[in-house]
Amino acid sequence: MAVSRALRRLLRIRDLEEEQARLALEAALVERHRLDQALHAASARERGGRELVAASARSGELPDRLAGLEETRIAERLESVLTPRLAEAEDEVFALRGEYLAARVERRQAGTLIEEAAARDALDFERRSQQGLDDWFRNRLHRTGPGAELKTAASSPHGAGSAGDPGRGDVSNGSERS
């Protein structure tokens, strides 16, 4: 039994799900980074406004002082809006990261199923091949007739006429004949 098309389709679907989850996670990460940069820019704007107020206090310029106060107020408003949005974005990133990891695990499980099925198929193929060879050998012995086993045994190195045969006068058994 070859790896079924259903398993291959399942693996393809899991690949697509993982890819979609990865893309959603990347988009959420980009959004979180954008919000983080905006929050840093608002903090820099607030610092700039305070510096402008401090500089105007030394110079006595009222319009600079008002501009500095307005910059500080706007920056504080931005920070108050961006902080909860950044927290929501971080929660979304956390949730999407979990979905991505779950999709990745599911894809790997489908891949493992396919690998196991392929290994089973290979093992079955090897078993059938060996069984075919065994059947061929068994049939070969039966086709040559009832004396084929004796002929085969006589021609083998352990059959009749081997080195330890006393009828040949072999000296390998430790006794010498004169």
C-alpha cells in the first residue's frame, strides 16, 4: 500500500495552514513594531516639548512656551492612545504565535505519518521480496526431483567427500596411515 493521496493532501493542507499562520504572525509583528515606533516617537515629541518650554523660560518667549506645552500635551495624548493599542498588539502576537506553533506541530505530525507509511511500505516490499526468493528456492528444490537434495548435499562442502572422510586417507584428522 503506497502512501495514500489523502495523507499527501493532508500534508499539503497543513503546509498551507502553517504558511498562513506564519504570514499572520509576521503581519502582527510588523504592526506591533510600528506601534512601538510610534510610542517612541511620541515620547521623543514630549521630550522636545519640555525642552522647548525650558528654553522659552530662559528666553522669555511666550509663543515658544505655548508651543512647547501644546507639544507635550499632544504627545501625552498619543501615548495614552498608543499604550493600550500596543498591549493589544502584543496579545495578538502572543495568540498568533501559539496558532503558528500549533499549525507547525500539525504539519510535522502529518509529515511523520507519511514517513511512517513509507517506511511500512518499504518494509512490506522487502518482506515480499524475501518471501518471493524463499518460494523460488523452495520450488527449485522440488522441481529437480527427490534425489536433488542428496545431490545438493553431496556437492556441499559438509556433505560426503569432505576433508574429514576416513576413506580418503586424509591426515587432517591427526592419525597417519602407513
